[in-house]
Amino acid sequence: MTATSMNCSEKLAFLYVAFELGERTWKLAFTVGRRQRPRVRTVSATDLVAVLQEIQRAKERFGLASDTQVVSCYEAGRDGFWLHRWLESEAIGSIVVDSSSIEVNRRSRRAKTDRLDASKLVLMLVRWVEGERKVWSVLHVPEDKHEDERQLHRELEMLKRARTSHRNRISGLLIAQGQRLALSEKFLAELDSLRRWDGTPLPESLRSRLKREFKRLQLVERQIDDLEQERLREIRTQNTEQNQRTRKLMGLRGIGINSSWVFVREMFGWRKLRNRRQVAASCGLAPTPYASGTGEHEQGISKAGNRRMRAMAVEIAWLWLEYQPRSELTRWYNRRFGKGNTRMRRIGIVALARKLVVALWKYVERDELPAGGELREWQTKLRPRRCKYSAARGAD
């Protein structure tokens, strides 16, 4: 039973169960309808046998038949989607809920326990199954293979942040001694020759720390290089649907391997989006107007979608202005925001990002080339990056 098939009549009997997932224990709240007080039980975390036993006991407790359909939910978090997949394999309907979309009491002080949270969650599940779709937001769970395809670029993102941290740390330690030294394959040799303001060498402990930090930087650089080479090989050699879409996006001027890979793996390769509103909302680029009484203003974008897609869309919007000057999107931006101040241009680039991600989605799904957009060969963008510290490439 899938999430889309749960909009059923109240006359049908269901057993509703909500999971409140913890590090050591899980709270399971059971009910059969709005008027039934939830039955809360505790099991050890990841004890799937105990979960099935509690479901069977709940059916007996509520006088339900053994084949009564079970509908479940839990909040998205660290546990990911494995529990959802297991529940579906056991013929238990499951939905994964965006935790930030759940209704919360606005009082400054309110009782909050796992038991209360599970009880509230299961009652909201009843409302959702009965057709109240605005009660929360349900996540679209990717297939196992599509989730696995996200690992490469997300690891790259993490490694590049680590690389920046190592570089800044080395630079900061040197600046604290009044020194500046370019990071290159000769860094370790040049480090020993540095002298402070009084002509003395750098302290021994500081030099040892800088050497260790530089070796960590070399390791991160090598791992980045390995992942980028793996990505290049996959795009060149594997003719999967995701790679075909990646190549298609790379055929547009201003769209490179990083952005096209993220766009396809995060959204365009597996999400079944129906219209431009869904595309913008899934990236968190939907507007959030505020109108109450006599007050009315725009609060900006919602930021309630995929943050990687949103960040990449804004970055590509700036590149689009540079590499696609004759496109209709660029002309629209220049007419609307080009003559404004810095603040207006930054507001405009977010609006352009929204329009651009919709245009790219139409290009991938419907083969509609953005108006005025220019193409180029995607093969020309597969140049390997040279590791900055290539002399240390063979180091352990």
C-alpha cells in the first residue's frame, strides 16, 4: 500500500501506528480513529520483531482482524528511509513526514515527551488518511539506487568543505607568526626555511602541527581527485538515464559537470514533478506572502526544499547571465533588475534562479530548450582537474 492510495473512506477499518524514533528506544502509538485514545508501547530501537509483535497485539486489543490494513508514519531524520522500505516490504503502509511541517503548540511552555509526540503524530496520521492533506508535508522517498547515487557528490561537497578548513587553518597559523606561504607541493621544504620577525625559525611544535595539517590537506586533495575522476569515467562510459540527462544539461552553455550532476541526482533523475510550482517548491524557491489585517508584505523564499538544489540554482543563475547573454531569461533579468543597486540585483538573482530551474526541468523532461539558449558539445567539459599537490600523489 503506497502513500498515494491511503485516501480511503472512514468506513474501512485501519490500524494506525506512529513511530517516535530514539537512539535506544522507539515509541509506538496505535489507534483506530480520532475517538480512540492512542495505545503507546515502547520497544528497543531497530527491534523489528518486537514491532511486528506490538502490531499484532494492538490488533487483538482493538478487536481487529489479523489481516486488517496497517498504516504507519514517522518523522524524517537520522534514520533515513530504511524503516519505510522495511514497512513497505511487510505490506504496512508507510509515509515519511517532514518534521518542520508538523503543527506545534505556540505557547512558550508546553509539555513535550516522546509519548505525547507519538500520540499526536498518530492522530494527525488519521486526519491525513481521511483526506486532510494540509495537515503536514509528506516526503517523496527515492528508490534505493537513486539514494545511493547521491553519495558521490555529497561526499565531494563534504571533502571540499574540509579542504577549505585545512587551508584556512594553515594560513591562520602562519599569519599569527607574521608569515605567509603559498600552498604548493614545495610547502614542506619552504616551511623549514621560514623565519620570524627576529630571525628565529618557527617553534618546533608549530612546525610539526603545520606539517601534519598539510598532510591532511594532501589526503583530502587526493580523495577529491579520485572522486572527480570516478565521476568523469561514469559520465563518459555509462549510458544510464541519469547520465544521459547529465550530458543533456552539460550541453547548455554555463552548465558544467558539477551543476548538472547535482541537478540530476538530487531531483531531475527521479522526482516525478508535474508543474513549475512543484519544481520551485521542491527547491525551496517558492514565495511566502504575508497578509494579515492591514499588513501585507513578501517574506522571501520558503527555503523548505532541497538546499543543494537551491544553492546550485542560485550559483548557476549568476553564470547564466555571463554565458547566456542573449537568452530570454538574461534579458528579463537585465530589464527588471540590471539597473538596480546591489540589493536589488541579489533579490533578482533568486527570482532568476527560480525561473532557470523550471526552464532546465522543462529542457530535461520535455526537450524544450530555454528561449535564446546556446548549446555546445558536452564532451568539451570533461577535462580532468589537476591535483594542486600532485608531487605528493604517491604518498601514503
